[in-house]
Amino acid sequence: MANTRVFVARLAGCNVFDPAGDRVGKVRDVLVVYRKDDPPRVVGLIVEIPGKRRVFVSIGRVTSIGSGQIITTGLINVRRFEQRGGEVRVIAEMLGRRVAFNDGSGEASIEDVAIEESAQGDWAISQLFVRRPKTSSSPFTKGATAFANWAEVYEKVTAGEAQSAEQLIATYSDMKPADLANTLLDLPRQRMFEVAEELPDGRLADVLEEMPESEQVGILTRLGDSRAAEVLDHMQPDDAADLIAQLPEERGEHLLDLMEPEEADDVRFLLSYAPDTAGGLMTTEPIIVSADATVAEGLALIRRHDLAPALGAAICVTLPPYEPPTGRFLGMVHFQRMLRYPPHERLGTLLDLGLEPVTADTSAAEVSRILASYDLVSVPVVDENHRLVGVVTIDDVLDYLLPDDWRSHDDGDEVRKRATARTQLVTGSIPLPGVRRHGNGTR
């Protein structure tokens, strides 16, 4: 395998296998250490194993890199990865850096890094793929690209200047929001802020919904008020309400004033409910139709790309108006039932009459028991006049039941907590967790 050259950006997401062919995980980054007179040496890979845990795999345990896969010796330490002093992540920290050519020919930014094996198990950075600044004002052109050896350039960073995260964002463009959130949480804190600030509003909103509250607040605090309001507009109303409740009251009100009026009204509506009730858990954006809507129309609404899977599991049928709070709630039609009927069938004839809605002041514990006892994905929430005000989905309940720091638990701890929560739900012995999210912001 001598003289094998691999570009690091292409390794992101590659599967890692043991010698028996069993999949171990996915590559998330390559770790290097700088040397005085030689190119940085590769010390290992950051690999995501089942359970979203990032672990370190020494480069000495890698027997093969190529064809979109990596083979290891199978001996992997599953201790959670922690970056040590002097270690640099190629994808997270090097891509996007500015360098200058030693011959005085100008500057460029790093778009990819090639690593090469010079001896068995001895890998180092061999080349950089860089892009020079564009010379045309046209938005359709880019700067020229070039390959450069490590010795031909030097790093050029102005003190206090934020490092460009554009290339890192492009590398992770295909990641699901939850995976991208975990990736950002693994970055050095300053780098996480830099990347978050460069994400598009909608993408950042999706990522924030998957992060712990403390990190949400930290990132939102770094954004200007106008940008923060734009991001909140893109978030689900219940998630936006959770986040605003953690901010100082004055800034929360200011951001609500800057948000789109319809979005701000939904958030204020949710903030009016106690956080440990159905009203405090629900989302105000279920699919709502009239009784005359057809199966074909219902299925078309479910196909929306931006619809969360839990909200697509059932459609709410009400009298007009069809925005919460709606006219009188008539019932729900489950996705599977729609599949059993012809496209022209009216949804009003397919209602699940055995599903009783809950009121907005129903306790979170009771909502949890209902979802678990009847194997539901969502349950409708009505006010005192039987008008639909929202639905509580299973992911809302899981978010409520799991501790705020559940992402940092070991896999075994997570499984045990989930199993315990499920048992408590079914037996009715679940304890009420501390006050969850929004409302007065207390616990």
C-alpha cells in the first residue's frame, strides 16, 4: 500500500470495516499533528460508531484505504474521542484556511488535503488542493485551482479573523441535521460558532433543533438580532418557543417583535401554556383539512419534503377555519388507513373515532402514557371549545423525557434510560421530570 494518496474530503462518510467485513462505523475526520520541518503526520481517524459516538482509530490500526471504504484490524477503543493539544482535525479545522505561496505568487484557500502513505502505517499530508481568489466580478466564476506541496505554502491568518467555514459546510452538505449537530458539538467551541454563523438560515434552524439548550443559546447569542430572528422564523414553533424561553426576557421579546408576525404569534401562543402540559409540548403545525378532502389530497400533503415524519403519520380533520385554533375538531385519519382506500374517498368517512383528543392542560405524564399505551405517533390537542390547537408527537415526548444532556451519555446509559422510560409509561409509574422547556424558563 506504499505511496497511496487519498484526499481527505472524500473520506468523510466512508464506511469502516473490520477484517471480517462487518461495518464498524463511518469516517468523520482525519487527525494530524504538526511537525517542525516535515508535513503534518496523520495520527488517526475520527470514526462515528453506532449510537452517534465519535471514537479515535489509530492510523496504525488501518490496514487499507481505498474504493470508498477503510479496513481496520478490528481492535477499536470505544472510549469517546477527546481532542488533545497539538492535534488538528483536517476537515473541521484545515479546510477553508488561507495560505500564501512561498514564491510570492499570491494567496489561496485550502479546499482539500491529500494524505499519503510513505511506509507501512506511516501517513502524512503530501499535497493541498487550493483555490486562488477569483479575478472576475462575475458571480458565476471562481478562482483558479492548483495543487501545492506542503513546503510550498505557509499559513496566513490575521489575528482575530474568523476562519472561513465554507469548505467545511460543503463537505458536510449531505448530512442529516442531527448528524451535523453532533459534528458541530464535537468541534472546538470557537470553530463551532464560526461554522454555525456561516450556515444558511434554514440549515442552521434545523441544526439548532437537534442541539442541547445551552449550545442553542450560545449560538443564538453570537448572532445579530436580525439574523437570530430569521433563524427562529425557520424553526418549528415549539422549538423556537423552547429556545426563546431560555433567553433573557427582554431579548426574547425583542426577537419576537423582529420575527414574521404569523411565526411570532405561534410562538407566543405556545409560551402561554405551562411547560409540563400538552399545550407546552405540542406543535401548532399539523396537517389540517376539511371532511370533504380526498385521500389523494391528503397523501399529497403528506409528501411535503419539509414535513416531519411524525406529523405525516396522521391528518387532522376539522370544521373551518383550518389554522389553529380551528373550527370544531372532528377526528384524525391515519396514513396507513388512507393507503387502503381509493384516491377519491372522502377523509371525513375514514376518521379514527376511537382516538380521543387531550386538552391543552393535560399533564405531560398523561400524554406520554396515552401515546405509549395505544402505540400512537401523535395525539391531537383541543381547547375548552373542542377546537384543535395542535398535536403532541412522539418526538416531543421523547425530548421531554430524556435528560437535557442525553447526547453525552454512553450508549448503554441511553438504552437503559429509554427502556426505563418505556416501562414507566406503560405501568403508569412515570415520575414527572423537572419543568421542561418554555414558559417561565425554570426547572
